[in-house]
Amino acid sequence: MNAFATFSGLILMCMVRELVAVCPADRENIGPCVASLCPFEHYCSAYKNGDCCSGAPPPCVDLLSDCPKNVALCTVNSYRVFMMTNCPKTCNRCGVPPCADANTSCPQWAAQGF
């Protein structure tokens, strides 16, 4: 990827992030998402750092037309949040619940260095 494409992507990421991290005008905003989660009958407006909006989430669609040609960026750490927020369909994030510990002992294990 050349420097211009990287720079353009970063600028676009900043602009789009501001557009998608808030609730649509016709939805109630009850505050920020916590670990991408919201109370019942609300949804998180963005993959990370979004707001909890009332009602059902919008259909899972890519917000940018060039998502399919950039599918490889779904797994690149520096683009992951941007891609998950703007290209959820391409990155196979539709209907995927947030990550959660499978065992209730995980916090204790982590505190012990495991």
C-alpha cells in the first residue's frame, strides 16, 4: 500500500468515525456502549466507542463502497476498528456477539499472570 493510500485512509477513517459513532436522528441516545454492549432493546452504533441507540440495529451493510476490495484490512491491527465499523458485512461481523470470557475464572487467572 502506498503512502498516499495510507494517508487518505487515515483521513477518511477520522471523518467516517465521527459520522457512525452516534445515533441516527430518529433514535434515542441513552449513552455510550460498554464493551460494545447496550441494554435490552438498544444497539451499539459503532464497533467500538459508539452510543447506545433505541430500537433494532440497522441492517448489516458496508458503509463504504470499496470494502470488498480491502477485505485483507479486516485482520490488520491498525485498520481493524475502522474496518469493523465501516465494513461489517465484508469483515463477517454481521450478527457476531461481542467477545466474552468463556470461563468466570478468567479475571482471576489474568491477575495471576496467566
